[in-house]
Amino acid sequence: MRQAAPASPWEQLVVSALLGTARRPPPPELVTPGPRAPLALLDAAALRTVRRRAGLRPGPTAGERPAPAPEDSRPPLPEAARERLARLLADRSAPSGPGGRRGTAPDLTELLPQWLSAANARGYQAPAPLLPALLEAGRARTDLRAQVLLLAGPRGLWLARLNPAWRYALRAGSPAFLLPGAEAPEAVRRLWDEGLFAERAALLVSLRRHDPGAARALLESTWATERAEDRLMFTDSLRTGLSAADEPFLERALSDRSRTVRATAAELLSALPESAFAARMAARAVPCVAMDRTGCGEAVLVEAPHECDAALQADGVVPHAPSGRGERAWWFGQLVECAPLAVWPPRLGGRSAREIVALPVRDGWAEELHAAWCRAAVRQRDVPWARALLGEPASPPSTGPGTTSQAERAALLAVLPPGERARWTGSFIAAHGLSEAFQLLGACEVPWAAPLGRAVVDALDIARDAGSYPWSFSGVMGLAERCLDPAAARQLEALTAVPDEGEDASPGAGGYWSEAFRRLVSTLRLRAALHEELSGCGSETGGGGPAAVAARQGRGAGTADGRRA
């Protein structure tokens, strides 16, 4: 019979503390027996708590000391920002009150990612005493890991090697600033040949940013021996710095034995409108779409392919349709999405993209054709076609010119310049409200531009006046806390009052709305204070500029549950 593993010293101390030293005396090698055993137990627990937090587990005998931590040449955090990071790491849970209500305190769970991103953008290093807590935060939340490891830097990776609980840091690979570049070919070759998969993938992406040709040559040197799942990830990394120089390699990848690698290679080639692959797909797609002038008015006529022959499959067309899709429609969509968008104006009477999208499509093929054009516009980053397929923001979503899918709209929005993206989304919200705009907001640049911010706040104000419950808009309110320009806090003050409840209002909704807007204001003030602190504007005593002062004043006055940020 297999015996249970003996309890660790820490576990033995915990059991003795829970049951009492009289009922469960701790081991004498940990705590000296006698009348002072309870106090000695607390002393031993405090010592082992520090050891656990430091990450280094002591061995039974003194061993060789680890090598010193490497130097980190980045500038240290300003003192106020350092104190802020310590508070954020000490309390990462979202505040809540009775009945699960969040109260008016900012959600530190959402502020920590923003703080990390802002600190890394300024090139700061993490304070050494906070490295254990920082690595623990990354262990608890996978969405923080990239930013945590960047801030932790070489000392964080050094510390992670001493604690098995932080192995994720080693599996995630090195941050970009620790990776060798093209100027150190021997180090690049060594890491590529000997590194973990995550390190090799990070190296490839880093090289693609600065020397795409060198990265592609590195990949080609070991391509034949790579595993299928690794080939897929490596092929996908070619999106960074993609150019016509990658075409020969991607053409060879079209004959890869892995179906997913072939599909990825075809997608990347279709993003190169001048490639031979795009020309082949255009030659197949163009005959499938024509102008029909036989009925009342002009319309687009679609004749989908009748077979998926070997040549099509060799170019990455998947022959078997998903459940619920017709085979011919499935083949047709793949052809159109891979064809250059420039082929359609000559084919359809010299019309512009906007005029083409506005044409009626015979026999119910409009949704399939427009969806394929949407995918093509996103792949080819074609702004005129993205505008045409989005249509006017005031148009009813169900009868828009190009697509009714929120996911496709969000992808098309990402093609537009940031300013135009914000204006379009703001106009859409003004015309249709917030219920269909959540995905669109996620595609907009942060912080939101003024027109978009005003549109979101106005829509929330309308919902408040209508007496709706605010938790119906909790997702948008959460986005507003993260994405609104902090300068909007002053304008939002008027919405923090409890509104009069009309006859049709939900009972108690006014109080909830007041609480939600007070939380929004306090969060925006705190975000402004975070940026001031990271800019070195905060004093060592927690002073700072107007935003920092306002954040502290709002924090003290607006936290119903007594919690502080």
C-alpha cells in the first residue's frame, strides 16, 4: 500500500496552530517545547512565511549559493508609483458590498493591468522587494503574465528559477528586451537550437520586427524537423513584417502535411494582393461573380463552383464544409476572401467599393458574398472597402449595406484609422444605443477619443433617465472605467446624484446608477493619479498633482465599504 507523503514543516505548523499546541504539539526541531511553545510557534510561522514569499526553499543543509541576480539597467520607479504598485499587488480583488454590490471604490483588479502597461511603456524596472508579489500576481492571472514578466525583467526570471510555483515565467519565454538581436547571430542561433518553444517563438517575433529576412531564414533552417503544432505557430508569426519577400516560403508551406499550416499559409498569401497565389484565386473567383442586367435593374449574380478539385485543395481550399454550410457556398467564400479586392471594380462595371456593396445580389447570395468581402478587407487592410462594408453608422444594423455581424463590424473597424474608428462608433451608439455596440467599443483605441466618450456617457445617461437597472449596462460601464479619458471625470460629476424615479422606473434603480457613476468618477481620478505618479509628479509623501489630490479626496468620500485603493 502506498504511503502518504510526510507533511512539510509548514503544514505541520499550520496543523498545530489550528488545533492548538496542547492537542497537536509541533515538531521539536521546529518549535522548542515548553510554556512558550505557542509564542515560539508564531515566531517559526513568521520565519517560514518570509521564506515562502521570498521564493527560495531552504534545503536540509547549506548548499551552494545561487549566482547573483543580473543587473537591470532600466530606471527605478518613482517613489509614489512604487507605493501604488505595492497597494495594487496587496489587494487584487474587486471590492463588493452587501448583496454583491460593487460599491463606489475603484476595481483594483482592472487597474493593475493598466498600471503595468503604463509602467512598461515608460521603461521602468520593478522594485526588487516587490518581485515575489509581482510574480505571484502573474501566477494567479494569465492575462497579466506578459506585462508582469516585462516589468520584472531579468531579475524576475532569475527569481522565478528558485520557486517551482513560478515556472510559468520560464515557460513563457524571455521578454523582448532580453532576447538577442540580429547583431548577435551566435546567441540567436544558440537560443533557436536550444531554447524552449516559447523562447523560440518570442525570438522569431522579435527578429521579424527588426529583420524579417533573418527571421525567415532562421525558420527555414529547421523547418523540416519542426513539429506540426510548432510549424503552425511559427508560420503565424510571419504576420509581423509580412511582405512579398515571404511569398516563396509561404508557397512551399501550401504543400505542408498539416492542414492548419496550409490554411495559415493561404491566409497570409491572400494578404499579399500582388502574390501569384492571389492571382490564381482571382482567376477562379472572378467568373463566379457577374453583373445581371436581365431583370428589373442591375444586380450581382453569383455562380458558385461545382467542385473542389485537386488544384483548389493544393492552394489551401478546405473541401469539407462545416456542419450547416452548403459545400458550394463554402468553396465560394474561400475563393472570394482570397482574391484581391482590386479585381471587383473592373468586373462590376467600374464601380467603387461603396457602389458595389450597395448593389442587390440575386438568389440569396448577398450574405455569403459580403461576408467573404469582409474577410478580404480585413486581411488586405483595405480602408475603402472596410468603409463601404461598414456603411453609414446611422443605418439600421439589420439592413446595413455589408454585414449585420457585430464580430465582422469590429474587425472592419480595426482597419480604419483610429480617429475615424472612434467617430464611426460614436455615431453608431448615438443612433442605436449601447446594446449592439459592446464589441465595437473593444475595437477602439484607448483612451477613447472625445466624440466616442461623449456618445457612451450620453447613452448611459439616457438609460439612467429611463429608469433601467445599471447592471444591464455593467459591461459597458466596466469598459468606460478602463477606456474613458480621465479628463472626463469632471463632466461626470453631475451624474453622480441620485435621480428622481419616474413611474416606469425600476425600484431602486436611481441609487444603483448614482453608485455606478460615483465609482466611474473615482476610477477615472485614480487612473489620472496613476499616470501622474508614473511620470514622477507624485511626491514621496503621496502628494502629486491635481489628479492625485482629487483621487485621494474622491477615494475618501466615495468608498461606501471603507476600502481604499
